[in-house]
Amino acid sequence: MAEQDEVPARLFDNTMTLEWIVLVEDFPGKAKERYETRPLHVNHIVPKTDPQTGVYNMGGIILSEAPAMGEPLKISGVAAVIKAATREDVMNEIKQDPYYVKGIWDPST
């Protein structure tokens, strides 16, 4: 291997904050509860999206199929990027969300 092709190993240390891609499915039949809980979820998430101090880099819904014009969205879960040092920290963040607390998110997914 040529010298310019050599890349030093990137080593983890416990001062690094990782970015975790998180996919959480909704329990089936929870569309109404999701809709009713959305204001609580938004109030919970918005303060955590600050680029400097926030926990969430991005997030959004997962659709089970593409919507047709005028039809309701068929939401099946959420995708997010969460900044945390450990998987346990990620799970603790998920468990604070109103969608989790109200039994909409399936934590086994």
C-alpha cells in the first residue's frame, strides 16, 4: 500500500459523542393516539434540536406506503439521529418521549 493510502486507525474514547441512527416502529393501530399525542411530542422534541446543545440531529416519520393525494399519511414509526455516548443513553432519551410514554412506540423494534 502506498504511503498516501495509509489511514491511521480511528480510536474511540469515552469523551466522544456518537450519532446513533434510530428507527422505532409504532405499535399497530395507534394512529389516533399518535395524532392526539403529537403536540406533547413536538413540545418535548423542539428544545432538543438546537444544533449546539440538542440531542436530536434530525428526525421524521416513516411511512408504510406513499400517500395518495388527499389521503391521510400511513405512519409506521420514526427515524432519528440522536447524539449520545452509549446505547443506554439513546434508550433513555427514547423512553422520555411522549410517544413512548403513551405506548405508541414499540421499544422492541
